[in-house]
Amino acid sequence: MSPHRPLHLRGTAIGLVVLGGAVGTLLRYLLSLVIPSWQGMPLGIFVVNVSGAFVLGWLLEALSRSGPDEGRRRTARLLVGTGVLGGYTTYSTFAVDTDGLLLTAQFGPSALYGLATVLVGAAASVAGIAVGAAVARRRGGAR
């Protein structure tokens, strides 16, 4: 394999993402079975997307502060960030669930679910970045 081959075309990188995606998808499925809907809103998918946004923010901040995107850091980013968290979070299901609430004329819950997912997810991502930065500062790894 050529060392100049783009990362997204390398078999090892693809394998890491596929393996992580399978794990993340299984985790999402299991969590969605455990957390019931609340007032017609799919609370499990909300929890998945918000927690995934937090963990991804934290992970990417921690990785970026610990050095260049190579070696173990790149492996972690591909396996956990792109793979596990990409399979775990699901904005396509979020869109379908929001549409389902609209189709059943549940306009208030649909708006609440849609706005809360986007706004709380964004806040969770920012919180994850802040936690990653704080941990790096405590360890003396701020760059």
C-alpha cells in the first residue's frame, strides 16, 4: 500500500470505522430498548444524541490537545470518534421521529423534541470540549 494513499482509502482506517460503527450501533440499539418514550417522544434517541455529542466534543478536544493526528490518536479518532460515536448517534432517526410526531399532529412535542435535541446537543458538545480542555490543563497538556 502506498504511504501517500488518502486516509479514507486505507483498509486499516476503513476497518477501524466499520468495527467502531458496529459497536456504536449496537450500543444505540440496546439503549433505545432500555429508555422508554416519554409522552410520545423517543427519549432514548434524545439521550443517545446528546450523550454522543458530549463524548465526541470531549474526545476530539482531548485528542487535539495531546498531539498530532497520528498513531494511537488517529486510531482512537477513527475507531471511537468516527466509528463508535458515528454509529451510536443517529440524526436520521431523530429526523424520522420528529416527522412522525408531526404526522400524528403532535406539533408541540415535535417542536420541543426537535429544538431540544439540536440545542441541548450543541450545548453538550460545547460542554464536552470544555471538559476535554479542563482535563488537558490539569494534566499540563494544553497546547
